[in-house]
Amino acid sequence: MRKIILLIICMFSISVFSQIKVLKNESLVEIGKDNSVGLYKKEDKFTINYQDLNTSNLNTIRSFSFQNLNGDVSGLYKLITDGFVSAVPDENIILELPNDIIELHYEKNYGQQTVQFIQIINKNRKYIGKSQFLTRKQVDKIFGRTNGKYALYDKAAAVNPKPLSNTASTAAPANSGKKKSKK
């Protein structure tokens, strides 16, 4: 009787574990972060996360994403930093992304030029998110200029562009047995 119960328990545990699938762990690379604003890279997509100061709940994190087509990340960095060099722009600089509209709002705070991201979520003026005001030094840190990670802007997105299967396989690798290291 004990053997039968033990056999049933073993079969039950095997059937429970067979329902678990191993998913591909997609890597998210932090380019730079300062306080509650950060720039991240996932494959060929760049995302800026920020704490939304426009909501009563200070734990609201918002983000907007774009792809680095034609050096868009470097172009955004240059656009932002050019606003620090000249006088405070009279109007917000408006950028249209596939899903959102981003406004770069410049303002002098304590005698220092700052910039703020204003996100019009889903291009609907009802839903607006605002980041903290950022100094030039903070923008440099977020865009990886202080830690050298800005070199990741133009690096290839993935070593293996084909998606991996979700199950383990005993087949030989397609690259003739050579292993590629991840950095």
C-alpha cells in the first residue's frame, strides 16, 4: 500500500512539473539612471522610465519607447543638450513617437537650466505624465555619457536574431559547436 501511495505521489509530482515551461529571459540593459529617470535597452528598443510627478500616487512609473533608427538615441541626446547651451526655449520641443507625444520642457531652477519630459500618453491630452526636472549632469548620466555605456546605442541587438524555442533540445547547435559568449 505504501508503494502504491508513493508511486501515485511521484506520478503526480512529475505531472505538475511537466506543466512548467522555460521561457526565454530577455535581457534588459541599463544605459544610465539618475534618481527616478533611467534609459534602458532591450534588443533594438530603447525605453526611458520615469517616476510620474503628475499623479497623486508617487509610485507611478511611466515609460516611453522608441527604436534607434538613424541614430535616434544620439539625436535625442543632442537635442536635449542643445537646449542647455542656448537660452531657455520659449516653447516646448515636441517629439512624436509611435505611441506617445513627448515634450521637452526647459526651465531655469535655482539659476540652473533644467529639462523635464512631459509625456502625452497614447497621444491623448487627457493623460499626461511628467518627469522630474533634470540638469545637464543628470542627462549625461542617464544617456550613459559618464559611464561609457553610450557605446551600446549602435551595438547589434542580439547575438542570435532567431527566437529560441521554449523547450530544451538535444540537437546540435547551428553554429558548428562554437559557443558565443555574452557580455
